[in-house]
Amino acid sequence: MLSLLFIIFAIGAIIYFARMSPRSLDELLERNRSLAPARPRPFVKILPDFSNHISDDVVKADNTAVFLQRGWIRKDAGCHGYYRTKYGSWQGEIRRRGDKFYVFIYDPPTEQLRHHSRWPCFHQEAGKRWRIHLAVNPVDQDINSIILYVESVIRDSFRKV
Amino acid sequence: MNDNQTYIQPEILEQGVKRVLIKFPGGMRQPQQALIGPGTTTQDLLNHLGLSRDYALSAGTGETTFGFSEILYPMLSDGDLLYASSRVDAGR
């Protein structure tokens, strides 16, 4: 008698779970996100000091700032140099006023840039000087990030043509 | 054991941990080496570096900037170089 009851219960359970389609399970999870399994934490380890992990025989990583690598100089309350890409180099200037940066490029490759999504942010000023309006300024006031950003926009514009 | 060596559990090594070198273009911070396992996102790595989402990671050049929630692990090879720079964007 007991085994018969167990069999009936088992059949009932199978029918119940068979009717529960995957879609309804997804909907249930969507409605209650707390039921969704949490993403397992991936393994990440920052080694304490890079210089301790290499011997004298190994070339150490170059830690020169980008603006020095590119030959930028500080002059007249601004930085002057060239945005350098594999497609060419363009003269540039970056000025800082408070937390905001004013970014300029001289005689930019307009033919390529006009197809870039950031082209509306390029505003021509006097002569060959163009200003690039920044919507997001670097949070740490690092002009190296701006140089890298402008170079990436130039590179992207050439790749899209 | 040598103090300079970091002990990593064998089962984690078996999962295929990759070494990456993270450089900071400003030069104000020393390059750091990190070990990342499968499923590691940009957010995970930035958190471990003590950086907020105001920063971005790119591979070598600015044209390969990774998204904040993008999984880095399959995009990188062991020994790759990453740049951590503050986020900049142009706008009207």
C-alpha cells in the first residue's frame, strides 16, 4: 500500500515538472532576480610588486609617461606635441582650466574624421586649429589619457574609411 | 619558499590562469602584474586594482578599449599587456 502511494506521488511529481517549460522558468527568474544564480567570482590576483618578480636579466617594463614618449612639452600654460598614429602625426595642444581640459588639433584629417561618430565634437577655430570638445574629462586630470583618446579617434577614423 | 613567489593553488592553475601586465600611461604608478582566471571582466580587474569605473582598460592601443562588463579572459593571451587609463570621451 505504501509503495503504491509512493509510485502515485512520483508520477504526480514527474507530470508537474514536465509541464513546467523552460520558458516559464525563465519568466519566473526574470520576475524574481533574486532566484537567479549569482555569478561565480572569477580568480583575480594582483601580484604585490612587479619589480620583485623579475630578475636582473629581464628587461623591466617601460614606465615612461605617454606624453614624454610622444615628445610633448609644457609651454605657455599648456602642453604641446603631436598625436602620433601609424597613419601620421598631427600637431596638438592641450590646455587645462580647473577640472576642464581644452583639446586642440591642427590641420586634422577631416576627410577621415567626418565619418567618425565623434566628428560633431570637432569645432574649427581660427585657421587650421580645431578644438575637440570633451564631454568626459579624465577623473585623475591625466593628460596622457587625452592624448591616447585623440590618437584612438584618429586611428578609428582611418580604419572606417 | 622564496618570498618573491606567490603561491597559487594547483587547481586554479589547472583552470588556465593568464598573466597580464597592466601599465598606467601617466607613469605615476608602477606597472602591475595580475593573474586572471576564466570569467574575469574589466570590472573585476579594475576593482582589484583599486580603480573605479572612471577608468578603462585597453590592449596596447586606444582602439581596443574593453567594455566595463566585458569578459577579458578569452580576449587576452598569457603575457599580454593592458593599459589602465582614465576614461575620456568627446561630446558636443
